[in-house]
Amino acid sequence: MEFKLLPGGDITGEARVPGDKSISHRSIMLGALAEGVTRVSGFLEGEDALATVAAFRDMGVQIEGPEDGRVTIHGVGLNGLRAPERPLDLGNSGTSIRLLAGLLAGQPFSCDLTGDESLRGRPMGRVIDPLTLMGADIHGADGGRPPLHISGGKRLTGIRYDLPMASAQVKSCVLLAGLYASGTTSVTEPAPTRDHTERMLRGFGYDVTNRDGVISLAGGGSLQAAAIDVPADISSAAFFLVAASIAPGSDLLLTHVGINPTRIGVINILKLMGADITLRNQREVGGEPVADILVRHAPLRGIEIPQDQVPLAIDEFPALFIAAACAQGRTVLRGAGELRVKESDRIASMAEGLTTLGIHNEVLDDGIIIDGGTIGGGVIRTFHDHRIAMSFAIAALRAEEEIRVLDCDHVATSFPGFDALARGLGLQISAMTD
Ligand code: S3P
């Protein structure tokens, strides 16, 4: 499937984008390991989260739905998972494979974890290393990539682990393994990353502390089922925050969006660039802060992106690069080497597309320099990466000619219905099946 986009338009109206991907994954994982029945609403019915659902079904967990965003999980308790009969296929989902590696490392059974071509190219040494230190027996293919094989029946011991990179997936992996370890498991991170695992564990009655940045839990407790209301995903909202900011005449309200402080880099960065964004009706839903976000067109200016915002906006940089392309002046991003090991090398993928559209940019090892300019038109490759596809779709709002975005099937991993929702708000997009 590819997107065809006519140039111009504005983004106006009200919308609720699909549920948060990170929280949806965790709701299935913790719901499965809890005692009792967990009811989830607002669940993301995207392929990544569905891969997590399928994996737990393969391990004997009864899960009803999703239907209209509602899922019911019949928890089996921390020691109730059954050995899967086949390798667990996590599709495109890095979150699934890395978090599952942690919670499966201490099981009595062995298992294999694999995924699609993109996932099989992603680094797993970052989870293999700490799990091995805890006593797990886990191996990847060449260079520590999936498939992963975990030999069961190993006794895990709590460790104190200083994360070498700012990664919520690695942090969560170690903490989930810690549920099965003797003693205390602690992690520190080089910069704060999304804390949904810690929040949800607490919501399920598990004691997780954070003392001066040392995040700890003790093994051997239990999780109690809890209701979960998944907010709309700020990472999906990001495309429309940028879209409405760059397109003259736009006026958009995004409702029920998660604004966890570890996720709001995109709002902070856009505001520094001059965006007109207002948070309304701030509230807390199930331990996660939520708001309605009003965004109107505003002229943007290029900035040096502050280092402390990088982990807080890590998934939103493809969209932010489009904002930079439409801004007056130069935007500089450094310290974002993690972008190179996402669903694609997002620095290289975005640089190629920006160049195709006539936007001058310079690639750095750990970032990019983008000079705002006039967006032309052309044919864009996405490298099987959902966020690259959606970013170049919204670029059409400021393009002078038609944009074709190739290979957009992966959009369904995080944002099913993106094209219909975007069309309803004013993007001139059509999805063409080839
Ligand atoms: C996620 C963590 C981030 C993010 C990913 C989701 C999570 O990955 O990019 O989309 O749910 O924990 P890293 O931990 O690799 O930074």
C-alpha cells in the first residue's frame, strides 16, 4: 500500500488518535501475570500490540478482544504461564521482544522469540547483557540479533544495573526479570525514559521505588488485576501536532492524549520552535496524566534541540524533522544516536526523503542539521518504517507538488486508520493498494 498526497490543505476539527502503544503492550503483559481479571479500554488495535496479545495466548493466557478498544485478560499469576508450542513471533515490535525477553528469562520453560525482517535486524545485546548478569541463559543470532533463544529453569539473582543507553525497553526488561529474581533488582538510567512499566506495576500493587534515580523492586511479590484506561498515544498525536502547526489556517483539538512527563518532548520542542499549543482539561487517568491538546498554525523557527528533551521525544523526531523543514532557519539535533536503531535508521531514512523533497540537510553520526525551506514533491521510500511514512504524509500540507509515499503497510503497526483520520481532518491523502 502507498499513500498519494496532493499538496496543501489545513488540519481542522477534533480527533482522538488510537491508544498508547507502550501502555497497551504493558497492559497485556502485566494483566497476564496478575491474579484476577484485568479489563482494558482504549487499547491500541495495532499490529504491534496484537503481537503481544498473540504471544500471551500462545502461553496459555485467555484474552478476550480487542473489540472497540476493550480487552479482558484472565491473569494466570506470575508463575502461571505455559510453554509456547512454537516460537513467539513478535512481528515488527521491539517493545514486545525486549520486554518479553525479561519476563521469560526466569520461567521454568524454554522458548524462542523472533520477528519480521526489520526486528531481526535490531540489536538485542542490550537486553542479553543484563539478563545474563542476572543468571539467565539467553542467546541471539549473529551479532546479538533475533531470533532469541531462552533456556528455562535458570535461577535469577537481582542486580544493580547502570543502563548504558537511555532505553525504556531495556529498563523494563530488567525490571520484569527482577519480578522473578531473588533479592532486589535496581536500574539507573543516563537520562529519564518513559516510566509506564513502573507506574503500571504500582497500579497492580507492586512496590517499585525511585530514590534519586535508582529504580528498584524486590522479586517474589504478586500482581493484582486492575482496570486500565489507555490514553491516546502522544506519539501518534505528534503527527497532527506538527501537521496543524505547519499548515496555515489549522485549528485542531486532540482529545484524551497521554502527557506523561517522560513523553512530552514533542510538545516542549514544538513550543520552543514557536508552536501554538495549549493543554486543556488536565487530569489523571489510571496513574497516567492526560489532557486535551489544542494546536493552531503558527510560524516555526529553527532551534538547537536541547539534549534533555531527546529521550523525551525519541519516537517523535521523524515528525519533528518535518516541522524543522517548514521552519525559518536551521534546526540542529545531536545526541540522538538511538534513532539509528529504531524500526529503520531514522536519521538516514528521513535525510533521504528530505533531500528528495528539496530540503537541505546534513547527516551527523548522532543527529542531523536541517535547513528550513520550500518542500517540493516526489517519491519517498519508507524503509518499512511506520513513522517515516506518516511523517512524509503530513509534509504534503506544505508541499508544492504531489508526494507519493511508498510501502506504507507498516503504518498499521502503531496507527491503524491513519489515512482515514487524516483525511477527515483535511489532509489530501489517498491510500493505493498495489
Ligand atoms: C518504548 C521505548 C522506546 C520507544 C519505543 C517504545 C517502550 O524504545 O522508541 O517505541 O514502550 O518502552 P527504546 O527503549 O529502545 O528507546
